[in-house]
Amino acid sequence: MNRRTAAALGVVLFVSAATPAAAQRVDDTVLGDRGSDMAADLLFVRPLGLVGTLIGAGLFVVSLPFTLPTGSTGDAAREMVGEPFEYTFNRPLGDFNHCGADRHPCGAGRR
């Protein structure tokens, strides 16, 4: 590949990465209908969220010798355990974007 082709490819990749993604409407579904979204959430996403929560809890415990002296234990707990836990257990079935009774964006957290 010559330099001109490589430069053109780089510009195309840069411009395509810089364009904003189309925003999904709040009432849109991921798989086409709410029932399919609920089934996929129940069978695949929730179990993966549980695994992620457990892995995050393990990593949090391992990180304690580093986060305790710096005072960042709360941040580590929120990021590694709290947010995966909220996404798994405090989200309406089939809704992949909103968590909690107040329907705040998942992962936004209340800092």
C-alpha cells in the first residue's frame, strides 16, 4: 500500500469515527419488540451482569491495598461493584438504557 492510499484510508477512518452515532429513541427496542428484548435480557444479559458483578467484586477486593491508601475505595466500589449490580438487579426487564425507579441512565451514578 502506498503512502497516498494509506493517508486516504486514515482520513476516511478518522472522519467516520468522528461522526456522531444516531441516537436511539427512548421507546425503541433493541431486537424489534419488547417481548424479544425481555427474553434476551432474562436469558443472556442478566446472567452476564451477574458474572460481571461477581468479577468486579473480586477485583475490588484485590484492589483494596491500592485504593485504601489513596482514599479512592468508594470510587472503586461504585465502578467495579455498584454499577454492574445496579445494571443487573435494578433495571426494568428488557430496558437496556434506564436503571432504578426514577429511570436514570444506567451507569450515570449518583456521585
